[in-house]
Amino acid sequence: MNMTNPLRIDIVSDVMCPWCIIGYRQLAQALDAVGTDHEIHWHPFELNPEMPPEGQNTREHIMEKYGSTPEQSERSRQQMKASAGDLGFDFQWTKDSRMHNTFNTHQLLHWADTQGRKHDLKLALFTAHFTDQRNLSDDAVLADIAAEIGLDRAEAAAVLDDQRFAKDVRSAERFWQQQGISGVPAMVFDRKHLVTGAPGGDNYPRLLSQLVSMTGSSVASPQDYGGACPL
């Protein structure tokens, strides 16, 4: 599918959100299948801005935040694991899996963007958290992950230490909240058309075709396909 200009896709997400990587993988699969020329821009969203530095056990957090039972939590995990597995992504939750505060993670991503590596780091962080169960509350771990994709570890550590991008991240978070984004993933196509949640791999090719046909049209109504991580 050829367009005069690449299709701009803004994705608001948090690396703590399992539906964010599922939704992205669905999108990426469809983009490849349809052949849509595109550019992806990731934006920050904190699911748990009040999370303490030590984080919290994931199952306890989900049960506490959403009122789910252990059985409901396990069914949800298995559903997401199966969906992700079909897309080539491996969830490896354990009884000790933890949720983390991601403010520093978003600052590191902001810095990676200045190096042209934000997309690569974002995907590496999803894998680090969900597959490898690494502690993203630990700045040393974050710096290690940056180094593993070829970024300068010392500079990554300095960015986290001096918090030089804290105001930029806060500003970006406020912007998207002011646009009405209260759950992730939230994907904005061509700066006009909002899709929230993970619509499923079969729906994305149809959505992409519709977007191309609507190029230049007015803002579309938001579409919520479920599977979003609410604030």
C-alpha cells in the first residue's frame, strides 16, 4: 500500500502494559502484510505514577487495583500469553513478577530518541520486563539495556542520574492526557484517527485500508477495541 507520505503513527504507551506490546505486534504484522509506508512515534504514559521505587508484586497489584480474583488474574495472564505467543512475543510471568514505576524509563526513552534509537529501546524494554523479568526500577538495569542495543551506557546512566529530561517527559504526559488519553495503548493515525486497545490482527489490515482512503478527511471518532490498560 503506497502513500504519498509515510503514515504517521503515534503510540502512547507504558512498558508495564502487556496490551501495549500485543497491540504493537498486531500493528507491525499488519503493516508488513499490507506494505504500508509508515513512521512510528512512541509517547510516554505512566500506568502507576505513584508506584514506589521498590515496585509491587504484579498479581497483588492487579487484584488490588482492579478487584480481580486470583483465578481471574490467571485467566487474563493465559489469554495474554496466548495472544502474544501467536505474535512471536513471550510472556514469562512468575509468582514474583513485579510492576515498576516507569518515570525514569520514559526519560531514558526520551534520550534514546535524540540518538535515533527510541523504537529499538522501547522494544528492548518490553522484552526485558515481560520476557526476562528484569527490574526496570533499577537505573543500573536500564543503563545496561541501553548499552545492549548499542547506546552509550555512561551517558544513559548520567541521563538517569541528573534527570535532565524529567520536565520534557512530564510535559509530554500532560499533553496526551489533555487529549483525552486515559488508557493505553492509544494509537493515533495521521494525527487524526484514534484506536485504543488491541483490535486483533485480522482488524488491522482493514483499518489501514480505511485510513488510506480517509487521508485528508476530518477527525474520526475514537474506536475502542478493548484490551487497553486503563490509568
